Amino acid sequence: MIIKDQNEIVLEGKTFEKYISAEEIDAIITRLAEEINTVYKDVASEIILISILDGSFIFMADLIRKLTFPHTIHFVKLKSYEGEESTGHINYILDLQTDVRGKNVLIVEDIIDTGLTIESFVEKLSNQEPLSVQTCTLLSKPEVHNDIVPIHFIGKELAPEFVVGYGLDLNGYGRNLDSIYKLKI
Ligand code: IMP
């Protein structure tokens, strides 16, 4: 990664410009956590959060530290992207290691683009008879996914553009950036 200046970086030969600052990300997550706390604070039955790896690991870590109700956390690893494009196929690289039957599930995603990943995962979970399933994403590209699956908690909506940073990558690079950058055309 080459840092050109405060607002531009080069990753894998492509230039990205700063789009969402670390401060704005923190404010978005604080607001999301308040919304989630309000919904789950009086839920008496078990609540589990499932983060979809790899991209959501930083978001998950920051989000759960702002949650005030009892919950456990779990991870699955799904892959649908090669480079800057969705392949349209979902590969389960690490499957869920817990039983969701009779539990309230909140799925935590970094970004919803075509919606295929979350749609496939919600469908798979639903077959295991959880008590409830809700979805939360830091970023959403509504023009691409056309709301194919309900998203209950949305951090920020984007135009159909490719972004990196704060857990999101290009070919594995750029996840460590504390702000989010978009591809410069
Ligand atoms: P979907 O199945 O098309 O909704 O894509 C979901 C996954 O694709 C996300 O969890 C990300 O890993 C990846 N993805 C989608 N858009 C972007 C992007 O703009 N930058 C980096 N990764 C992305």
C-alpha cells in the first residue's frame, strides 16, 4: 500500500480516495448500537451475533463493545468476491459452530452489495428454526441489491462503488486502514 497523502492511497496499483473518516465510522457505529440496544434490551431468550468473515471482523469488534445486552458471538467465513467483483457463488469456508434453534440471531455484515451472501446465509439459518433472525450491515449498496433481503440495521448507504478499509479489502489488502476509501475513477 502506498499512502499518497492524507486523502489518497494506492492499493494493487489502483487509486482510492478517502470517503468515510474514522470519526464518522465511530459515530455510525454508536448510532447503530443504540438502535440495536433498543430492540434487544428486553429480549428474554438467548441472543447470538454472527459475524460474516473476513470483512466484518473490525466492525464486529467495535460494535459489540457498544452493546449493553447479554449475547454471545460466533463467526462464519463466506466468500463471494474475487478482486472487485462478486462471482455470484457463495462458498462456505468456515461453517457455523453453534446451534441456532430457538435463539435470536443478529447477523453482522460489513457491506451488502448484490445481497447474495446474506440472502444465502439467512436462508440456511432459517432451516435451523431460530426464534428470530435480523440483519445488520455497516454499509449497503441499495441500487445493487434492490432489498432482496430485509436489512434491519444499516450504517450507511453507498452508490454502487468499490470501497476498501476498516476490514474491507482489495485482494486481501487495505483491511488495516482506519477510514474507508473509494475507488477513484
Ligand atoms: P454480496 O454477496 O454481493 O452482497 O457481497 C458481500 C461481500 O462482498 C461482502 O461481505 C464483502 O466481503 C464483499 N464486498 C462487496 N462490496 C465490496 C466492496 O465495495 N469492497 C470490498 N468488498 C466488498
